[in-house]
Amino acid sequence: MAIVHIVLFQFKPQVQQTAVQDVCRRMLALKDQCMHPTTNKPYLKTSVGGKDNSPEGIQHGITHGFVVEFESIEDRDYVTEDPVHQGFLKSIGDVVEKAQVIDFTPDVY
């Protein structure tokens, strides 16, 4: 059963645009860099994201969003201990003001 993982970032005000772009590129690159420990193959099924362009004005400081899909709950759960993912998280602490994450299984209410 697929799991959809939504990640939202608010960057610190003083952060240069090049640093924001670097974080975004590296976030999207996780799809090809995170390897499953038993298959040694990428386990992030899909990954897309970019800069907010909503006209609604209710972003509350969030400027960038990403949607990642995992094949299973087990794959989603493994990402929390994946060394590549952990390294990414540690590297963004100086530039990300706030991160929000929500996961859901499609069509489960």
C-alpha cells in the first residue's frame, strides 16, 4: 500500500537564494541516493517539489513543498533511519526555519 509523504519548508529570512536552491536540489536527489538496506536499490518511488506559487495567501511562511511516494509503510519508516536521509536533515538546520511533514495512505479516511 503506497504512502504519500508531504514535506514543507520555511527557510530562514537571511538565507541566500543559492542556499535555498541547493537544499531543494538535494531534497529531490534523495530519490536516487536513498538505498534500501536489503535490495540496495532506491526505495523512494517518486519525488517532486518546488517553490510555492499559490495565490491564496495562507502559506504561513511555508515557501517550498515536496511530495514523495513510498511503496510501503516499511519503506517510509526506514527513511527515518536511512544514513543518507539523516545526513540531509543535519545539513539543513542552518537554513530551514520550519519543516512540516504529513504522511497519508491514498483513499484512507
